[in-house]
Amino acid sequence: MDENKLLDFEKPLLELNKKIEELESFMKEKNIDLSSEIKRLEKRAENVREEIYNNLEPWQILKIARHPERPLTLDYIDQITDEFIEFKGDRRFGNDQALVGGIGLIEDIPVTILGHQKGKDTKVNINRNFGMAHPEGYRKAMRLMRQAEKFGRPVVNLINTPGAYPGIGAEKRGQAEAIATNLMEMSGLKTPIIVIITGEGGSGGALGIGLGDRIMMMEFSYYSVSSPEACAAILWKNSDQAEEAAAALKLTAPDLMELGVIDKIIPEPAGGAHKDQKKAAEILKSEIITAVKELSELSEEQMLEQRYSKFRDMGEHIIKPDQGKIRENLIDEDRKEDDQSLKRENIQSK
């Protein structure tokens, strides 16, 4: 276990793992059978790990989602596809390295795969803009989704971004318009769309490829209108309160499952996807295949109706009788103010 990449809440496991390694080394060196003691410690370590990961706070889950060794989009594509061809460019401005896409085969099922791509070191992260897509990235994604619709391929979108890039150049090239256009077009795209948050699901950057028929989250990912740091800075003028903001934002998979924002939580290997990338990819692949098969059984009309209803039903609320009266009174007051304003304008015009 690499101490440098160990998360603070995982430290209770460090001592146990060190002890296990010491006993294994001693057993080989002295040719003494310590297997029963090693098994006992391994069992204890497993219990400690289970206790830690079954009781994680939102801020701790966010740390796992941001882990530097967590699998990235191209890691998953490499492991879940038999073949993959990457397509580049939006045919308007250029190619965005922060959002990748192309055609792949998953067990003989042709799919269009899109996803945010970060880097695993500083140099690559700068090249990939830390997974924060530009307008040309979202336009490239839309180009590939339209192509998928034309040829009847399901679309698989893997989300892992802190947010859309907020730079001046991105804003000049229409960042908000690109994301809004994607949302509008995806709502009526006549092919299945499967969305999976694999790490960070930050704000509009995630939404730009985040509208679909099935929305799933990996167990230790997060999906939020804002990063906890940005939320804390806005609400409390202090980003140090990010941990408190993470709890308030309801950004974890169980929270969003309860709120009806997502359809399923994809389990991860013990300790997170970065602990066993191969197993994490196998689980992800299985969920994609299942979703594709389920959606392929629907007619085009059924699929679009379900997609519409899915998002239309989000954010339902109940107005209590007394709240309804308050609302009516406020509306009446607004109307009175409007009438008075019109009278004043008429008097002044005369």
C-alpha cells in the first residue's frame, strides 16, 4: 500500500498491512509457518476496511472520486471494448483533449463512447485541461451522438469532470450555448443513451453529456450542481468549509438514488475502483451491456417518452394548504403592485 497515495481515513489499515508484510517476509526468511496468524490479520484488515467504507462521509467519498489512481475514461474504454476508434474535432474550431469519443465494440455490440479525460500526472493533466471540456468538446460529443443516431448505435457517456472550463476563450466560443444545445438535442435523440458518472460529476460540465435513458453512478463517485469548494466559497465566503458543503449538497450516489436523480448505483471493488481496475471495468461492462439490452427492447416512442418523463418528474414537491394560501397572497400582492405601476405610468404619460 503506497503511503503517499493513502487517504487519511484509510490510515488504520496501514499498520495492519505493514504487519502482514512483515510476517510474510519473516515466514519466508525463517521458514516458519505463520499462515494462521497472517490469515487472522488479513481477516481483521478486511473487517476494518469494510467498516471504513460502509460508513464514509460525503467528503470522504469525494476524495475517493478524485483519487489520482482512479481509472479514467480511456482506461475503461481499453478494458471494456474489443475494438475502439477515436474520432477528433468538432468540425468548427478544433479538437478538445478534455473530452474523448469514438466508436467501440463491446461484445459485438457497436456503441459510441464519449467521456471526459483527465491525466495521471501534471503534464498530461495540463494537456487534458484536468478533464474540463471546452465548447468544441461538447460540440464534438454532439457530432458523434448525431452520428450514432444515424447508424442506430447506443451512446455510452462516461462522466468524470470537476466542471466545464470557465476560461475567457471558452466563454467567447459559446460554452453555455454548447451545453444547452447538447441538452436540447439529447432530449430527443432517437437512440439509447446510457450515462455513467465514474468519478467527478461537476455542474454543467457533467450535464453537457449527462442527459440519458439510464443514469448510473459508480459507488464512490459524486454528482453535484457545484463542487463543495465553490459552494462553500459562495455561501460562506470560505472554501475551508467545503466538507460541510459536501454534506449539504446531497452529492453521493445513495443521496441521488433516493432523490430519483439516478437509476442505479454500480458497486466498486473493496476500497474503490483504483484498488482493482480490472474488476471495476468488468462490473462497468456488465452494467452497460444490461442497459443496452433493456433499452433495445423499447420502441423509439416508448424510449423517448420514458426519457422525457424521467426528467420531467425530477424535483417534485408538495405545497401544504397554508403554503398555498401564502403563495396566493404573494401573487395577489404582485398583481396589485403591477396595477399601481401601470396607473402611475398612465398618469405620467398624461
